[in-house]
Amino acid sequence: MLHPADYFDLDDPEIAALFEGCTYVWQVLPLLAAHVARLAPERRVEGEVMPGAYVSDRAIVIAAGARVEPGAYVLGPAYIGPGAVVRHGAFVRENVIMLAGSILGHASEAKNSLFLPGAHAPHFNYVGDSVLGHGVNLGAGTKLSNLTVISEKDPVTGKRPTIILPWEGESVDTGLAKMGAILGDGAQTGCNSVLNPGTLVGPRSLIYANLSLRKGIYPADTIIKLRQTTQEVARRQGR
């Protein structure tokens, strides 16, 4: 449950190439800069950049059929594939790959992340150091947090602690100080959910709205539920 093939359909050779040499699925994250450089060796705009959008002079490819809407900011380096859409007010930061039909939506931000075909982060989302599988959909306000609150740099080495995952009664060191979430093909999150650093969600799993999901490895075809109680109290007149 840790290999890329456990999370994504790798039948497409171009997608399989992104994960070449990865024993663990998160190992793709430090490779994204090299993959962006391969896919976008220069600045090339073949798709539609609408008036009011900003695309920097860095190495950025906006493929034919892609669209960058007014108010969007593409800093790059980045690859925005055919049919992908960067909607109004979205921010594409460094080393982002958006493959065919993917969406980064209004007031959403992506950094060092991979969107496989049809992955959507459409409303008020943060996608940091993460991978979204085929057809993944993030509910409005979903945040994929990539840095723990106890991540201060060591005063001697200047390095942050790495993210360690629990797995089958043991601990697996990812070797990464920054790691968001890995969402397998077809996974979905409810509105305002937070996936804490180091969260791996198997294909087709669902995460309830408003849930703060702890780091860890969650299996495929699972519904991760939030349980809460509410109370109704009569309102006094005049208050």
C-alpha cells in the first residue's frame, strides 16, 4: 500500500514515467522539479491566456486547449496540459504539473504538486507538496497541509525534521520535511476538510466534510467519517 501502483493507474507510459524509480509513492515529490523541466524546458503558450491573467517569464508551458482565466497568477516553472484550467484568482507556484483536464480553481493555490488527468481542486483549496490521482475532487475549502507545526529548523544543521508515517506497527521515514497528501484515483474530500502533513488516501475513498484527518495511510474504498453531536436549546426572548 505504499507503491505508486497502489494509488494510481500507471498504464499510460507518460504517467508511469513520472513515477519511474519510486519505491514509495511520496518519492515522486522531490522529482517534480526535474519532471517540470522536462515537460516545460522553455516558456511556451499555446493555450488561452485571458486578459487579466499573469504568466511569468519562467519556463512555463500552457498547452493547446488549456485556459488561464482573468486574475490567475502563474509563477512557475509549471506545465499546464491540454484542457487544464487555471481559474480566476488561482495561484500556480513552483513545480506544478497539471495534466489533461485538471482544474485549479478560484482562490486555490498549488505548489510542488502533481495533478493527474481529471483531478480537480476547484474552490478555495491549498495543494502543497501533494499528488492528486485521476478524477480526484477536493471539496470547497479542502487544505492539504504540507508542514507540521513542530517543524522548526535545527539551529545547528538548519534542517527541519522529516515526516514519519505509522505503517503496520512500525514507522516509515519519508525523508521529506514537507509533504502534503497523496490521494489515489477517484478519492474525494468533503468541504472544509484538512488533510494533515503525511496523509495517504487510497483510491476511491471518501473523506467527510469538516474532518481534520491525521497523518497516516488510509486504505482504498473507505469512507472516513466525522461524528459529532449537536444540541438545540430554546432561545430566550430578547437575546
